[in-house]
Amino acid sequence: MTVYCQLNAMKYLRPLFFIIICILQYQNIQAQRTSLFFVRGQYSLPRNPNLANTYTHAFGGEAGAGLGFDDTFFQLTIGYNKFKAKESVTTGPLTLIPVRVGIRQYILPNIVYLHAGGGLSWIKNQTIPTETSFTVSTGVGVQISMLEIEGAYEGVSNKKPIGWGSWFGMKLGYVLFKH
């Protein structure tokens, strides 16, 4: 069942990758292309009752790559978040593995940026098998030299175990390469 969910999820990501490739090819004619690679650690606090009534906080991280033109980057990220269950909860920790495509737009060149993205997340705790769901993220960040800090509001939608769950994440990371 898990392999089927993962293969089924990939068929939904293919059109997104195709659209990004088409946009990038068009933009290649229009502007100077640059690339970006980054890694970040993350601390998250649940925001809505579906998640906050069951879990206290999460630690995790993400890695990503982007292809940009001037101040706009199209990026792909993969992450890992593990939410700690409250003492009274028997389901154990909640693990999320999000894979997102999105856009990063610098509003102050190479310093302050906005981002938005969406994709799929694989969710698991001790009582359910891995489920695939839709995930979104939006936020604002500051990059100073190769160091970046970002605040993001993120969410995931699925039937079990949490329905719609959202959290606020603080991310601190390092830009490995930007050219």
C-alpha cells in the first residue's frame, strides 16, 4: 500500500515539474540564470487544535535547490519534521516528510525574500501506516551572506491522524551555493 501511495503521489508531481521546466526554459531567454542550494534546521509549534491538542513541538530540517532569474527562484525542497506527542497521547510522535515545489521572490535584492510552495507530505505515527497528503508553506526570510533565517506558516491536509494541521516554523540555515 505504501509503495502504491508513493507511486500514485509521483504522478501528481510530474505536471508541476513539467510546468516549472517550461517556465525555466522561457525565462532562460529573458534573464541571467543563477542557482541556489541550502540546508536548514527547523523548530515548529502547532497552531491549530487538530495538531496542538495532540503534539507539543517539532524538530526537523530541510534541504533545497533553486534555479533563479534575477530576484526570482523556483525551488524544490525535501524536509523532515518529527512532532513530539503530549504525555496523554498514545499514538506516539508524528513524522512528516514534505516534498514541495515553490517560488522564492527577493523583495530586497539578495537579503529579504518571500516564499510559497506546495506539494506532498508523507505522514506517519504509531497507529497508522504512512499516508500521503497535500502540504503548503508560506513565509518570509532574511539572508545575510550565506546564513539565512526564515519564519514559515506550514500546513498539511489529510484524513488521519490530524485532518488539517498547521504549524509555525522557525528555520535557521546555510546557503551552500549561490551562483
